[in-house]
Amino acid sequence: MKKVINGRRWDTEKANLICEVVNGLPCDLDYVKVGLYQTPRSKRFFLAGEGGPMTVFAHAVSEGTLCGGERIIPIGTDVAHWLAETNASEETVKKFFEEA
């Protein structure tokens, strides 16, 4: 997935995947599959994923109607660190956050 947000390019193919979280089944309204990534050069963090109509990945298809979708969400280091500590191995957390 690729996206330009506020003049910055985010690309899951070039970024480093730190961890991935899947919650629910694809047919669930609150299904979420999201990866935590770090860009290789600027070391910025972002989430990239997909989800059902009751998630942050939803988008409006008509007035009052939501559909599941996918998107990229830039996040700060503190949130990324917490997500990694919650969902990745200790070794992975050390690899990406030794200076944090």
C-alpha cells in the first residue's frame, strides 16, 4: 500500500514491518488487520491496514452508510512503542526502539 500524506510518502513495500495484529474475521463489522511499520530512512512510524465498517478504516459510501476499507495512518513514536511492546517480541521492540 502506498500513500502520500501531508507531503510525505508512506509505502508498506519499502518500510520495515514491526508487527501485525489481526482481530476478528473478515466478515465481522469490527474486523481489523493492521501492521505497524517504520520507514527506512526517516525512521517514522505508521499503521497500514484494513478493517470493517465499525473501525478507523471505514469510509462513507452514502449518507449514513459506512463500508470497510484500508488506509495508512502516521503515528508518533510513543504510540508505536506501546503497540510494539503490546504485540511484538521483546527482541523486536529492542531492535526498533533501543534509542527510545
